[in-house]
Amino acid sequence: MHASYLFFDAPYALAGSTTASVCDQVFRLIFCTRGCITFTWAKSTREQLSRMSGEGSSSGTKRKRRGTRARGAAQEQPADTPLRVVEYRDDGIPHGQSMVLLDSPLLRFAYDTDGYYRLDVIKDVRLLEFRRIDWELVGRLGQVESLQELLGPKFRMALDCDAPQYRELALEFHSTFQYRHQGGFDEPDVVSFILGKRIFNMTLPQFAVATGLYTQQEVESDEFRGLLRQVVKQKEDFCVLKDDLKRFWATIANTTFSNNMVASDIRDPLYRFVHKILAATLIGRHEGDNKVNRHSLFCLMCMVQRRPTNLASILAGSFVRPKKGGVKARLFGGPYITILAERLEVFVDYPAERMHAGAPPSLMGLFSFQKASIITFDEPPAWSAVLPEIPLPPPGSEADIARQATIPTHYQVPRTRRELPAHVYPIREPRPDPLTLESLYDRVEQVRQEMRDVRQEVQDARHEMRDGIQVLLDHLQLPPPPSWQPLEEESADEEQGSDEE
């Protein structure tokens, strides 16, 4: 089945039609294509939109949903905005009636679709344990004021999130999330994702309100537009470049900026403390949580330099990171996805108590910080000393080049992009069609035809051999052997049986 919606200026306004004259009626276009029924809804009034439940809604009378809705009228869909469509192979087992996770109706993506392949990679991946700041521990160390001043109110709210997490929602969200315009703002599809079998296309302000990180009044202000959003490769408004991160790294760490930076090289233990919390919450890293990537370094830079940051853009940039399977991999952001589901009223149709719950948020304990040399093993524990600063040579100098040469080649930051020869990859054979009664019949008929062809070739070879022997017998004036007569009768019987088939 196909279902499509589009987010307009009202953050939670859903529509699914490209027609400009859509008013207060529902247009349902039902047509069949190879056994697949397509439904398209289009609504514009706020009363109709509040009753929309999406493709996966249960049948029957719907009660009016309650929740915070942003003000604003739905506008005509822009002509150049692609309408996203999702396909499902079936409805699955009703929500909460199966212990098998993949039987959930939220995860029954159609074969050979992007959602199906992305789900296939992460279906066995566990959820990352969301570990928050233990403010009591920070208080015992006497660092509450310093940490609160460094984080600011927005980062503190994001890192102190205590919402539960659910596997069905996390798998559905990560299998469909798209960040189409990194660094974008007003585009109607900056972010796109599916929750509760409903497609949501949002601008960055709409996504910020939906996550609960900002209010509607905050996103409508000029200050919100001026918040820093992302690290980009080319200069864009309200974004920073990698060179900015490189200069900032030189002020807080004792190593050269490279692709192998680690938090243990940061001199101030307070910054290392924040980085470890970021890896367990907003940025989300399980394996190699000591590694510093551009997302976590960007957050640190904005905190230290007191530069206001758009947390919604940071969260979207973290969500869009490539996902991989494996025992050590984890899906992060479960509590943030739960908040999205609550504010978008997904639990009205899919109650949370019937989902597979993940590990609840917990406080990051003392031993985790002691292993990272952030807190000492003394009794009572104390904050580690600030590492002494090691002077680094000026960038581009001979000493800097020599220092860069000591870093392994695959970790160095290339100064220029060398021309690499083009790679020619073999074209992969297309996947076979799903097995159905019709395709099974075609395959059996194909095998039977191949058997007929082989039998005909064998019969032709036998006839040619017999004709050759007959020529030799005639030339030598010898009578035919007595076994020839049964052979001819057998051939006639085979030909008659073939004709009957």
C-alpha cells in the first residue's frame, strides 16, 4: 500500500495531494496496480487534520486527539517539492499481538524499497543506552556551576532527556529518516521521516518544535534563524567550515587536527566530561566513544566559544549518519524519537505499552569517568588536573609538516585532493522477483521446456547415428540387426507421447 503526506507551514499539518484547489473535502483515489492498492488523502482544515490517523490507523470512529498544535494555515504544495511515497508489502500482525518484532505493522516495508534495505541492515541492532549527567556526582566534585555555564539551558535540556525508548519506533525512524538539505532552513522537506506509518516532511523550525527542543515562539524569532546549524564543506550562512574546527581544536588539545582525534588529548577534563556525555546522548556513539568526530567537536566549539547553536540541526545531522549492523553497533536517539512520537500523536494508534521497550535512560556512573581519566581514583574522588599545554608549530611550517608526517597516512588530513583513477565495478545482477504462484508456474514451465529441448536433441542424435549405421550396412550389404525394430517402435512411441503433451 502507498501512503503519502506533506508537512506545510503548520508544523503538524498533513496533506497528500499536489492539486492546488484542495479545500475542505477528502479526495480518495483508489486504483490497482498489480494487486497493490494506493490511497491518497488530502485535507486542509485543522478539524480534518486533527482526525487524520495515517495509513496504519485502526478502523472505526476516531476520538479527537489532544496535543499541542502549532498555529498556521496549510498552504499549497510547492510545485518543485517531490512527494514522498512509502510502500508496505502487507499489514503485518495487529499491533501488540506478536512477540516477533518484525511482525509489527510499522516495519512491513515493501521488498526492494529503500526502507526495506535499511531496515534489513539494522533490524538486529540493539538500542544505545541513553546515559545522562549525574548532577549529584557533579555536585560532589564541585563542578555544578562550571558545567551549567558551559552547557547553557538548551544543551542541558537535551542532555537531561529522560524519555523511554522503543525498538519499533527506533527501527521505523532510522529506516526512513532523511536530512535532504543539511544546513537548510525554510525548505519544506529539510527533514523527512516516517513514524506510525505516517510520512512527515518538515522545515527545520517545524522539526525543532516537533522535538520539543524549541517552542513555536522561539522558532518564529530572528534569533532562531541566526543559530549555527552544521559543519559544511563550502561556505554557507549560519554554518561553520572544517577550518573553524581545526583552529578550535588547536586551542583545546595537544595533538594535530586529523581524522583520528580522541577526547583523551583534550586538556581540560570538563570538556572531556561533556564529550563523553555527548557520545551517550545527542551524538550517540557506542563503539569508540572516545573518538572525536565533527559533530561532537562542533558542539564543544559552540559551548566553549558561547556561540548559540541550533540543536535541532545537530540532532538531524546525527540521525543521518550511516548506520551499520554488527554486534557492537547501536541505534541511538531512542528518547528523542519517543518525544517526536508523543508530539505527533503516534501513540494514539500504536500504544507504547504494546511495544518492545529498550533500556531506560540512566545516569553515567563514576567508574565510566574514572576509566577515561576525567575523575581520579582517589578517595574521595576528585577532578583530574588539566593537562599541560604542548606548544604546536605554526600551520604550514617545516615543523608542522614533520609533525604531520608522524601521523599514520590513513589518519592524515589531505592538503590537496589527488586525482584518483576511475574505478570500474561490475554491474550486480538484479534481484529475482518475489516468489508467487504465478512466478512459480512460469519457472516450472521454463524447466519443462528445457527438458523438452534436451529430449529432442537426444532423439535427433540417435536418428543421425541410426542413419549413419544404415548407410554403412547398405554399403556392406549386411542385414540390419534384430534390435533395430524395437528401437524404431520406441522412437515412434516417444514422438507420439510428445505430441500428446
